[in-house]
Amino acid sequence: MLDVLKRHLNPGQDLSRREVVGASLAGIAVMPPAIAATAGPIRSEFMFFASEDDAFRAHFRFERDLVEQGETVTWYHFMVYVVTEGERPAPIVRFEGMEYSYYRRLAPLIYRIHAHNLSFPRDLKTGAFTGTAANPVTGATVNVPPTVLTEDPGVVDSPKGYRTLDSKDARPFKGYAMYRIEGDLIRREHIRAAPANWPTIFVESSTAWVDLAAFHDASVTSLPIHTSGFYVAPFPRWMEMGDRPGHMIGVWTGRKLGSAAELPSDYRAKAENEFPQLLSARWSALDRPLPFAL
């Protein structure tokens, strides 16, 4: 191994073991030892539940917390791509943000949920907070505002599915969900069901994962998940795409935090300066009467 690494680092020159180790620590990748020949295949299997109630408990532990009343902060970064006819899909800007959800149990396994989102644009190349971006399709410099979503009507979620509080359709919606064990992890693959009054060009799909040991520990009512996924939606106005046909794609990675206090310091400072009211739950939303009977 040492001889191979010597030749890779500086062909024709003999290097000491100390020099090789120093080069490795300086950032030059060293080949890891081969995987032991005795290692078996990774565990991979689907997980199914005995009842809709059990499936809902798993769903709510992944997304929120099986408590009487709670708050969940999910922090994420996502890239926004422009997709239009005749052009290669291209990134335009990235965002850093959070979803802050708050919920209350109305009956056994029936929850009322409200949420708000706050995301700030960051430059694609430097990662610095920004207010502009170059549209790769039009060539124009566009103003990119923060994404502030505070008009969520709320939903009622239960083993039967979820109903948005502004929907006239009495039928609950159910998204696709599949649980898959992968080694010492469990993954939840999810496709969000879009209500009829949402744009036709919309889909959201995600994968969340957590240690299998935590999942099997019934005392863990809120699983500390990591997540990644994408969504497809119509062009936002700030892209200034005019009448060009197409859509945007957002691709994110994120994780559930213990509270808003765990948000990164630079993001939190910006939020405190510009939207301090969004760093806490808006419980008054849950005090409005439900528009339908449970």
C-alpha cells in the first residue's frame, strides 16, 4: 500500500512513511482498506404495518411528535432549477430555510397541524446570503426575495389521511409512503398528495431516514430524522419567465431539529433581524374553529 501511494503522490521519487502520512493528513485521499471478504450482504427489506393506526404512528414520529401538543422545526438547504423547453435545466439560486410546524391532538391519533416557512436566498457560488440571481435562461439579473409562507390554512391528519382546512372536498387525501430497512437505518419514502385546488404542475417526493434502533425505541416519540427530496411547481414570479412554458424544481436536504434554538447562528441572526415573529409557534392559528366535524 505504501509503495502504491508513493508512486501516486510523486512518481519516481521515494517518500518516507512519515511523508506519506503527512500528505494524507494534508488532504490527499488515502485508499481505505478493502472491505473484509467475510462481510455479508447489507440488510434490505420493506417494512409493513399491522394496521393503519400503526402506520400513522410511524408517519407522525417521522414528521412531528406523538405528544398531546408539540412543535417541530425542520431546517433545510435547497437548490432551485429552471426547466423550460429548448434549454437544459439549470440552477438559478439556493435557499436556506426552515419549516416550523405546531400541532395539537384533537382525539386519539387525530391532529390539527399548522405551519410556516421562512427561507433566505444564498448565492450559488459563494453561499453568501443574497437578494439577486442571474436567470440562466433569460440572462437577466432578477431580484430574489425571501420565501415567507404564513398563509397555511392548516390540516387535520389521521390514519384515514389528511384534509386541508380550506378544501371543499370532504375526502381525506393519502400520499404514497413506503418504509424500507437498509442496514442499521430505516427509510421512509413519501410522495405528498396534492389537494385538488393546488396547481396541476406540482409534486413533492422525499426520503427521510433515522437509526433503526431509535425507530424501535417506543420512548422516542419524535424521531431525529434526516431528509432529502424534491418538488416540482410553476415558475415563481421572481424568476421573470414571462410566457415561457416550463416549471421549477427544488431539491433539498435537511434534518429535524430539537427546537429553533438549534438553527445555525447566521441563519437565526438573519431571521431574528427580519422576521422575529416566525421563530416561534403561532398558536392562535389553532384556536380558529374547524370548518368541518371530525
